[in-house]
Amino acid sequence: MEFQPARAATPESAGSAPQSTYASSEEMRRGASGSSADSALFPVVSRQVRLPADQQPGAKILAHLDSILGTEELDTDAPSVLDHPPRRLLLHTPVLQVVNAQTVKDRHLFLFTDLLLIAKPIIEEHPSTGQPLPSTLESSFVVKSVVELRHLKLGSSDDADEAARSTTKAKRHPLLVAFIDRFANEPNRAIQTLIQKGGLANDAATIANLLFRNPELNRNQLGAYLAGPENRHVLRAYIEKFKFGGVRIDDALRMFLMTIRVPYSLQVAEHVLSVVAQQWTEANGNTGYDPSLLFSLVLAIMQLSDALHAGLHSDEGLFSYPNRSVSVDDFVSSFRPQDPRLLVPEELLARIYSSVRKERIEQASDNSVFTITPDIEAIMEPAKLPGRLTYRTPSQSITITIPAADPKFSIKLHGTDLKFDPPHLSFAKSNTQSFRVTGSAIGLRTMVLIKMGSNAPQYQGLPLNKAFSIERAFMQHTFQISFINHLNVKRKCVYPFSLLSSLATS
């Protein structure tokens, strides 16, 4: 094993001798005195003068290691130093250092009794074939970092175990409980009070995140607050939380409207929907649609929903009078004047028509104290979904349970570069449904849950979306080390275990 320090890490030093050159003081004395039988009869004065202790081969080797590893000087006067060195190599293993989702570096870890050495192998080629040779303890290395064990922090995470332990919801902070109660009467005051007492930033992103992550908030007040012209920046940040990328526009409307109740005012509703159209357009820039065209399509969808379904449950339509006879051709022909360049494909319009005719675009249920239809809790297990998935490997089964079978409730699963088995969960015959998710591309991907059916607004407790980090198989088992290296630079590295790693001990 030969170490070559990195230029910035340690000064240059002489090359180290192989292990076979180690010699005890007794062996050196034997070499100096000779071993022939005549030496007993004819004493000969040895020409080899005993070297000083600091010039002996063993001392030179240890001194070279010291120059590389930066340790204190070792006392080599006693022969026992080589037999019982204060620093011993306990473990050696090749690993992969993760730079990002696409890049890794070959590294070797050398665990000594007092420090951890992180080194880069110097690749050597076979003299005949030119193929790279595997690194061994006899190879040469460039020292990248030296960490004293007493300064080392080691951390690991296992999403599966963590998810298994998270079977119950965490208790809410008293400030959040008070915030939810006050929001039902005074939304603005509730928000400002929580910001002041909780030490939160008073900006749109913080407020939007607060509203998005607390579905227990009064949905009438939430709709009124977001619809306020003075809160347009909060509304934009709130809609961004839904992750509309790759989501069809009618499904995006279902997701958004399932969380709030828009005030019964055409002007206010159009204001809110115009922001939805703008945010959807930004999240799906590859479509080529502009916000004005999308806004026209959104209004057409809402008009279609009211025409086909308004009045069936004694509620009035806001965008259109009831007209059950509207056909797909009627829908397409009425929208075309808004799209003279035919940017929206007729196939897409037909799919939207079919979806809306089957199920109305619903708003969130009324969860005020005056409601006569309380929310129904839907439970997802595990309660905390894993944050990491292995590339092209199905996740563990995820189960959603409701109190009883409901033919008027289903869930549509969607996510760019995510595959679901099955993609649609129907609770018509069973109160329990399970699915698995598989990532088909490396990187961060988001799953969205779209509640469908006339009873969908009543079911609460499910996440609106969930982000997964899709990683390659070698990232399944990783550990992270944080340290201040020998150059006084703070480092944080993730090292995945490789199945091909070999362990060697000394």
C-alpha cells in the first residue's frame, strides 16, 4: 500500500518500502555479525556500523506514514514499536462517493485505530491488455482527506424503518391548534399572530406553505382569504404547491378546488381561476399554451361541469345553467372560437369532456361548525411514505383505507416518470386499496393524488402530493460523514456501499 498525499494536503515525502522490508533489531544484529562457522574461530569486526534509531528502515517507514497522515512522532527506539504500533489498519474497503444523482467517484476508506483516511486510487493498466487493474492494498493512492475519529460524525437513514415507526400522526403544536381555531373567524389576524409568536418569515411562500399543510383550516375562510386581491401573491405561491407539471388541466382543477371553497361570485371565481391558469401554464411550458388561452379553456371546463351537473344536488351552477344535452361536439365547437390556431388538440378536448361528464368538478366540503356532513378520515399506510425509491424497482405496498366501501369515491394517481400499479383506485367494492409506485427516471419526481367522485370532498387525511428521490440501486445503503478535514475545511460526503466491495483487515 503506497500513499501519495494530495498536493494541497501534505508535503511531498519519500516513497515507502513494502511490508517485506520490515526488520527487527535482532534481525539487523544477525546480519551485521554474519552466520558462518568460521566466525566463532576467527572473529571478524563487522564493517556494518549500527544505524541510529531514527535511520533504521522501520523508523523511516513510520516517519513516512506520519508525513502523510499527520500524526505525532513515534518513538522507534524500542523494537516493540513495530510489533505493537499505536496506529493499526483495522479495515479497508472500496466505496463510491456520491457527487449527485448522476455522478460518483471511486474512493477507498482506510480505517485506522485513530483516524479515517479517504483516498483516491491511482488506476494502473495491465501491461499486456491495457485494461485497468483493480485496486488493492498494494496499489498507490492519493490522500484526499484525513479525519481524526474523535472529530467524526457518522449518520445513516433508513426510510423503510422510519416509515414503519411513523404509524401515528404527530401531535400538533399548541400554536398551530390555536391558529386553526382562530382562522375560522379571523384569517388575517390568525396568520399574523402565528407569524409573530412562531418567529416565521412574513412572506408569501411561508404563508402559502402554512395554509397548504393544514387541511383542517376552515375552507370557506381559506377560499375568501386566497381570493382577496391583496393576497394574489399568496394565491400564486399556494397553487405552486400542487405541482401541476404533467397534470391534465381538468385534473389540476379538481386538485385545487378540492382544498378550498371559492366565494359564490363569478367575478371572484374568475379571478382565482385566472391565477390557476397562469400557474398551470408556467408548470407546463412545453405545451405552447399562453395563460389567456388556458383561462378560456378553464372557463369552458367549469361551464361544462355546471351544465351537465348543476341542480342535481339542489345547488346552483355558477358558470352555466343546467343543460344535460351538451354533447362533445357542442363542447368542442363552443371552445374553438377561443382557439383559432387549434393549439388544443380535439382529442384532449374529447377526453376532458368524457371526464367531466362522468364526474363533476367538485369544490371542497364545508367543514364549518354549521355543516351537516362531517369529514370522513382516509388513512394511508405507512403514515410516512419513503422519500427514496430505487430506480425501476417497485416500492413497498402503499395502502389507503376508508371506513366503508364507497362507489362514489376513487383516487387517480399521477406523476411524471412514475408508474403506478394500479393507476386508479376504486373503493366501489372494498374499503381498502393498495398500490406500488416505480420510478422510471433518475431524480426528484412528484406523485399527485386526485380524488374523484361526488363523495370525494368528504374524505380527508390524504396527502395532496408526495416527492420521491429516484436513485440507482447502489444508493440503497448509504452512510454520510461530516467532518473538518486536515485543511480545516468542512466536508460532508455520502458514501454508498457497493455490493462488489471487498473487506480487508490487517
